[in-house]
Amino acid sequence: MITQSQHSKESLLPRPMDIATTCVYGLSFLSAGLFMFLPLVNLLSPSPWQRYMGAIHGFAALLATVVISYAGHLA
């Protein structure tokens, strides 16, 4: 009976693995959101060179999102 009550108290607290996963996903999506927002500034610029760099940056942001989801899966 005592071990069951201790087990129920432990189950109320989040496990370290859950906290790590939440932190990885939270920080990753925050940085990906900023990373995906920045190309919009370049895409709206009149210079073709800046639009080209914005397209490369946007594609890199999408690839970073894939890496983020994989890293969150491993956490």
C-alpha cells in the first residue's frame, strides 16, 4: 500500500524525459518561427538578389523544421 501511494505521487510529477522533450520542441519551434519570418523581409525587397537569398533562406527554414522534428523525436 505504501509503495502504491509513493508511485501515485511520482506519477503526478512530469518525468525528466517529458521536460526535455517539451524544451526541445518549444525552443525549436520558437527559433524556426523566427527563421521562417526573416525570409519574408528579403522576399518583399525590390532587388532580385535579395529575393533569391530570401528563397534560399525560406528553403533552409523548411529543412530546419524537419531537423527540429527529428531532434524532438529523439529527445
